[in-house]
Amino acid sequence: MGSEGPRRLGHLVTAVSAEVERPGPNGSGRRRPSLAWLGVVPFFAYATAFLLLPSAVVLIGAFQDAEGGFTTKNVSEVIHTPQYRHAFQTSIEISLVTAVVGGLFGLLMAYAAVRAGTPRIFRHGLTTFSGVAANFAGVPLAFAFIATLGTLGIVTKFLDNHFGINIYQHGFSLFTFTGVSIVYLYFQIPLMILVIAPALDGLRTEWREASANLGGSSFQYWRHVGIPVLLPSILGAAILLFGNSFAAYATAYALTGGAVNLVPLIIGQNIGGDVLSNPHLSEALAFGMIVVIGVSMVLYALLHRRASRWMR
Amino acid sequence: MRRPRFAISSVVWLTLGAAYFVIPLAATLLFSLQSGKNYSYNLSAYGQVIHDEEFWKTLRLSVVLSLETILISLVLLVPTAYWVHLKLPRVRPYIEFLTILPFVVPPIILVVGLLKFYNGTVHAPLWFLESPYAFLGSAYVVLAFPYVYRSLDAGFRAIDIHTLTEASQSLGAPWRTTLARVIIPNIRAAALAGAFLTLAIVMGEFTIASLALFTTFPTYINLVNSQQVYEAAALSLISFGITWAAMIGLLAFGGGPGRRRAAAGAAD
Amino acid sequence: MPDDWANYVEIKSTFKKKYGLELADEDPQASSGAEVQAIISLKGQSRAPDVVDVGPGFAVGPANDGLYAKYFNTNFKTVPRAMKDGRGFWTGDYTGVIAFGANLSVANRVPTSWADVLSSDFNAKIALNDDPRKANAAFSGVFSAALANGGSLNDITPGIDYFARLAKAGKFQPINVTPQTVASGQTPVTIDWDYNQLGYRKTYTNFKWAVTIPKTGAYAGYYCQAINATAPHPWAARLWEEFLFSDQGQLLWLKGFTHPARFDDLLKRNVVPKALLDALPPASLYAGAKVASLGQISRAKAIVAAQWGPKVLGA
């Protein structure tokens, strides 16, 4: 097993240090903490400059009026306008649906590829493909689905010609909530696969064998060992998928051109579009997005603590 | 112990998955070949794309941008993750918060903030604002934080860092040597996993590049999609293929036992 | 300024050949709003646009805000009064009329009027080229529908109601239109400026693409050239404007199926080649075309912004 190397070295070192006084070269016993702080300063500086400050600027802008004074008018306009409320509702719904469905299918596919009996090439193929597919979005993805499930798409035509079922006559449309969700799964499922595969690796085969030896069925293994161990990772991944879907912009626009009401689309329209409006309004919308995702992150943190508690 | 078999359920799920992912690509492929009269088949769309010099120009830009982003993220995050594991466990929550933040602040908001801050609030030097390698690169490093840090974190957890460091030090090595000769080789696989994800992110990132008015490979793809018919479909597939090939390349370069070791310890 | 919009590709290459200056287009697909935004965000950078081609709604406001430079090109006098800014901040460059275009391998014909679209023997679904709350051409399409259905330049609501009827009849596709969606048959019939529709004949080479101007409700719109007040290359920008408004430039625009601003002047002086005139749709279809004033446009925009979602999209 891979971790034996350092462990053997560790035994050697422990034996050595038991006999020899631990040296303190350069009095580093005292200087080491300060050296360590220096090591993380670059990161904090960078994060402050390129993440914290720009985000703060947007958040502050949400509460400014045209002259720069403080106001809650923008935020209240977002809350009280039906169009914006509806956009938040739709965005949250799509994100929940694609997080749950994407999470489920991603988990099943990742497990299928990662588990013991599957040839390694499937795992490598799936991981590399997922890496690309998780970032395949916007117009190319939208058109790929129009060519597949659009009114003249190959799957649409196949179902019509070979089974006599015209999905569009039965009320399906690619350009609705359902259609957009189906398209979103194309990058949600791969993201789930990428995130959950390492966690699945952590499920030792010995546990499975031990459970079988004790007479447990597959279902019992999953219920009492597998799922509880995986739960923190699954929850974390689901939140990630939620945020990813909530923030998605290019694909929704490319597919519907704005017909399905989503928050990033409205922000995009306000930033670079023909709508001459109050820029602080887009910042208020952005603030709303941050609140929604922030809340989901907090929920995740709470759930994560509960779920991992038994492991301590 | 009997060697585990390729389970039926695995085959089912992998096949269903393959169908969902491959069919749209196949539909695009079929479409890209139909540029002949009355939708007859030929490869002219692909020829057009390969001969377009904008294709090569933007591809080169995005690839270099990816490599730059990978380099900067690793330089920032490897020491950070190392110190967090070794000496500063109390800083960990702050670092984790900062590396999760790019998910909470979506790209569309990040770009608005960056533009407002560096254009307006702070009058950043022109060379910074104008260069994709400067302005855009800085934004991309932020986008890569969560993925690179997570991989490195898992990698560091999989090795016994205290023992390695002490062993190295008791053998007389200074910090720099410890870092370079002992630590880095052991987390190589984790770093490569992070690099791999960063490459895919930068090669596919559209929102920030387009709103900040830079011309990268993804914005070029978007442009072709609005102006040409079959070349656009050919281009989507070519870009998918190029990115996939690059990932496989990275995997081959870094793969092997190292990967399994890091992955085995990477329970979340 | 996309290459396939109003023959810009040839205009740019001719300019390059004549003066040795290359026009670099940072974002050809940028909407008028995005073009103005670029002037503001890229101020002081060498990437900032030197010139912009924007809808009139984006000419007046920014002119008043000092974003444009004053310049009277040599032929300024022969541009119709309604199409230029008296102070010299912008000049209308060409006009077009809203037209239908159809992919005949899917649609059985191209509609000849707005009423025709609704008729039962017209088999295809129609799409605007973008969201009318966002894009000028799509907004103008709604105006054209309004004019054909009892509305006026002061009343765009019949246009919105018309699209609501179309949507209810299942004949309207509020989706993003691209050349691929037209070629693949997803959006076989579209509404756009006549010069774009006619120009697409060059793009859609492997199926039959037909274009008509609606018999009633002809709505015309024009675009405006303006020079960035903080342009990185101010003199090249002025040279570009000179070129565009010269006879040569204007005729190149005519070749792109638009009616250039100085069209009447060119006709009067007999400098228009017959071939170019013949390539345009019959003049009778343009005769009654109405142009809205800026006040009418902004009022109509507000109505569309408020009513389009609820009435047409059901949102």
C-alpha cells in the first residue's frame, strides 16, 4: 500500500529521536511560528486583492444610490418586483433540481466507475471526460441539445419515426424549465463525479468484506456503513452543484435567450445590454445571489458537522 | 480472495451515462458534416476552422493563460497548504473559507467587482487592465482556488507531513530543500489533479472573459457560433477534443502509483 | 460591427486597402449598450473603441454625457436632418426595414405579411432574433407588428398583443436564434433587419433562404456612427468616418443591402450602379416605412419592458 513508505521512515525517525535530543537549529523553536505565518501571507494578500475587495465593492454598491449615499431602495426593489422575485424562485428551483438529480446520477456513475470490479480505463476515461464536460457550457452545449432534443433533433426524430411518439406534441419543450434542467445536467453530473470520486476511494473494500463476513446484505452495508461515511461528502458536493447551477449564465442565455427567467440572465442584461438601468440594481441582484448561496453554504457547514460527528 | 467482477449495475449505469453524454456530441458531429448542398456530407467545415488564424491565436492565448493560472495557483497554494498542515491548523478555517468563497461569489459578480474595483476605485496601471495575462489571469487564479486547494489538501492529508519534515530536518536539510526534495514529490499527484481541473476551467471560461472584453478561445467559439453555421459545430467538437486530449496528457504525465496514493487518502 | 452585418466585411477590407489602416473589432457581436459600456469601461486603454455603430437610443444619451467627439464629416450636409445630430456628435449611417427570412427546406414559404404568419396553411414557427427588451432589432420587430395590427408609433401594445397571440397559437419561439438554429431547422423563420436577412443568403449556402418585407407595417430603423471622445486613435477614427460617408463607402453599404444615409443624394447625382439598385427589394415596399422618434422609442421600450414578460412569455 502506498502509505507504507513514510510510515516506515516515521518509525525510524521516532526511534532516532527517542535517543537523541531534538536539535533546535537557529533557535527555530521560537522562530518557527513567525516563519510559518510568512508562508501563508502571499495567499491571504492575493485573496484579499482579487476576491475580498472586489466582492466587497459589489456588496457595498448594492446599498448605494446614484450619488453614493446609503440606501436600501435597490434591495427592496429587488424584493418587491415580481419579475425579480420570480427569477430568484426559478433559479433556486432549477438549482435544487439539478443538484439533487445531478448528485444522484453522478454518484451512481462515479461508483460504477470507481468500484473494485471495473477496469481502470473506465475510471480514467470518466474522470478526464468529466473534467472537460463540467466546463462545456454556453452556446456549444445549447446547440448540441437543440440538435438532439430540439423540434428537429435526432432523438426527437428517432422517437417520432420509430415509436410514433412526438414529444413536442406531448407537451415537452427543450426551452422550458425542464429542458434547461436537462441541459444543465450535462455539466452538473460530471462535477459530481469529479468531487465524489476521491471520497468513494475512501470506502475501503475491507469494510465491504467485513460486512459480508458478518452476514450483512448489500443494502445493510450501504445503510449502516457506506452512506454514513459518504454523507458529508455527498452533502458538500450537492451544495457545490447547487451553487454551480445557480450561477450558470452562458448556457441558459444561449438556450432560451431570456425566455426562462433566471437571476444571472437579468444581471447579464443589465451589465452589457440595451437596458439602461441603475447599475446599483444589478449589484443588489448580485447581493441577493450571494445571500442565497451563502445561506446554502451555512446549511452545508451545519449539516456537515452533524453528519461527521459520529466519525470522531 | 476472488477477483471482483465487473458488476452488472456498473455496466448499466456507465452505458446510460455514456448515452446521455455522447448523443449530443454525436448530434453536433452529424450537423457539422452537413455543409454540402442539400445537407450532403463533407468535411469542409473542419477545414475552414483549421485555416482560420483567429482559431490558432485564441487557442494559444487560452492555453498559455491556463498554464499561467496553474503555475500561480500552485505557487500560492502549495506553501499555504503545507504550512496549514504542518504548523498552523488554526488558520485552516480561514483558508477554507477563502477557498470556498469563489463558489459563493459567482463569476458574473466577480468580474463586475474586479472591473469596478480596478477600473474605478483603484486606478490600476494600464498594463494590468489591458493584458489578458494580468487582469484575466488574476481572476482565473481565484476561480481555480477551490479546486487546487481541495486537491492539495487531500494530498497533504494522505502523507504524514510531520514525520517527513522532521526526518528531513534531523538529517540536516534546510527548509527549502525539505520543501523541494521531500514534500513536493509526494504531493505531485495531488498538484496535477488540481492542475488538470484548472486547465479545463480556463479553457471553458466564458463569462469573465466576455464581460471584461477580452478575446479568448471560448469567446472566439461564441463569436463563430453567431456568425457561421457548420464551422461553429465543428469548432465545438474540436475544442472539446483538444481539452480532453490535454487532460489525458496531464494524466499520463502524472499518473501511476502516486495518483493512487493521494487518492486513497483523500476521504473528505 | 460584424462582418456579415451590412457588408462590413468589404467596407473594412476596402478601408484597409485604401489607407493601410486595419480596423480591429474587439467584439463584433456587441449590442449598442455594450458598445457604449466599452467606451466607459475601457477608457484610457489602448483597447478602447475608436468608433461605434449604435442604435439612436444609444446615440443621444451618451452624446449628452460627453462620450462622443464632435466631428462633421465632409458629406454631413447631404445626410437627412432626421438622421444626424446638429451638434456633430453622431451621424446616422444607414437605414433598414424589418423583414422576414425563411429556410425553405423546412418552412413551406416565406410569410408575405404579419397576418400571413398566423394563417393556418403556414406551417412553420417564427422567432425574433433576440429578446425585444434587450435588443434593438427584436424591439423593432415588435414595432413593425404593431404598425400592421392597428398600432402606431405612439402605441406599441398591438404589437405585443400580436406576439401573445402567436405564442398562444404555438407559432412563436422565444429562443436564442443563431445561424445553426436556422440551418438545423429549429428556427426556420426569423424576423430581422432586411439587410441582415438579405446578407444571410451568403451565409446559408446549402439550402434555399427567402426574404420578404411585410406588405403592411413597414418599420424602418437607422444606426449611428459616433467617435469615442477618448479614442486611442482619434484621427484614424475621423478618417474612417470620412470613408464611410464618401460615395465609395455609402455604395459599399448599399451593396450590403442597406439604404445608406445619403441614398437620396446619391440617386439625385446618378452615381448608383443599376445592379446594386436591382439587388434590393422593390422600392414600393419601402414607401410607407415609418421611422420612430427618440421619444417614441423610449416610451415604447418602457412598455415592452413591462408587458413583454407577462403577456408573451407568461412570466
